[in-house]
Amino acid sequence: MSRPPRIGLALGSGSARGWSHIGVIRALEAAGISPQVVCGTSIGALVGAAYAAGEIERLHDWVRTLRWQAVVSLIDLRMNGGLIAGGKLVDFFRTHYRDEGIGRLPRGFGCVATELGSGREIWLREGPVIDAVRASIALPGLFTPVERDGRLLVDGGLVNPVPVSLCRAMGADVVIAVDLNWDLIGRRRWVQESRSDKAGDTPSVLEVLSTSLNIMQVRITQSRLAGEPADAVIRPRLAGFAAMDYHRAEVAIAEGERALQRELPLIEELLGRRPA
């Protein structure tokens, strides 16, 4: 008798849009689908760790209470390596969540970081959960890098925004991926007037920078998913979300649930739960 397929869940990078992962997970569980392997990059690592630890409902309840002031209170500004040291965020999770190490989590868990010196993709599959997540979310310029085993690590989204490959390496037969970056491009169009005396709708420096980063993130995601395809890809529609909209969790969670429902027939077919 053949065993049921081992299900992997690859949760992608995407800053505040990542709260939609919670909606995806809750909708999967409501459908009776419980992945055995959970891998994440950046915000996907944070949500994935909570799920692997059996704390997704607790995280759900907490993020729904977040207001902008609470988000700001977790920021500890500095100008050495990044605007945010990340100490307050790490201290918060150490206080509220018990960390017994990745190896003792009820579900298989891994997350992705990038080695700053070489650009290599680093898979974090052992050691303290919170330390691994902190390395995976270290977005360059925003969070300071994390030193681990003599290497400086930054956000895994630079190299592997949706870690399907890590799920496969950890034994997943069917991989469900969540792509938060697919609709980042085209949120706003700027038109430069041909007349030299009019500036037109010219973007600011920050808008140029953020849009350029979005373009890179979309292209990297597309490239990785083309070379390492998932069996099903969930794509929440969150084009209106800014990177720091962590206080809008309810909207993101609801869209995550809707996005999962759109792909649920395919997932059930993949798992042999309905006829092709």
C-alpha cells in the first residue's frame, strides 16, 4: 500500500503582505490539509516557524491587534548596517514564544538566508528557531545583518523568495507555494511630459528605489519558480499593500484565505482527494 504524499508548504517573502500566509494556512487546515514540511523566506520564515511550532492561531490573534504605533514600538533605529537593529523584535518573540530549537518542532521546518559576502543561498535547518528567522528577515538597508557561524546573513528573498527547492530537499512530494510578489509591478505608472518645462508625474527617490526593488523581486521569483516549479502556487492579490503595512493584518489574512480557496480544487486533485 503506497503512503500518502508528503506535503510541503513554501512560504514566500513579501514584508507585510506575508500576513496573508496565515490565511492560507488556516484555510488549508480547515480543508483538512496539514503539511508535514514548512519552509519560509523572510516574512514567510516567521509565519512558517509559528505554524511549525503549533502557534499559528496565537500569531493570528496577535497580528490582528497590531496598530501602527505597536509596529513602530518594535523598531530600534540605528545607522550601522541597517536602520533597524532587530533586537526589540527578537526580544518580543523570545518573551512570548518558547524556542526549543528547530529540531524539536512538531513539523519539519527550514528557512532561507543569503550570505552577504558571497551571495550564496544558506539553508537554516538547525539551532534556535528565532535566530534562524531573524537571519531570514534581515532585509538589506532595513534590518542589520546577522552573524552566524562566522558569516553575515541577510534576507533570503535576495536569492530564493519562494523556497520550493528547500521543501523538495526536505522530502516533500507535493509542494504548495505562496507567491507574494507576482503583482508588485504596475501598481503605478509615471508619465514624463515631453515638454521640458513640465516635470510630469515624476516619482520620488524613495518611489524609484522601492519600485526598482519590486521589479528585482518579481523577476527573481519568476526565475526560481520556473526552474523549480511548485505543484500548486497560491497568489494573494495584495497589490495595494505597502511593505510596512503590518497593521493591516485582517485584510491580508482574509485575502490569503480567498487565494487558497481559488486553488483548492487543484490541491485536492494533486492529493488524490477528488477525481481528475
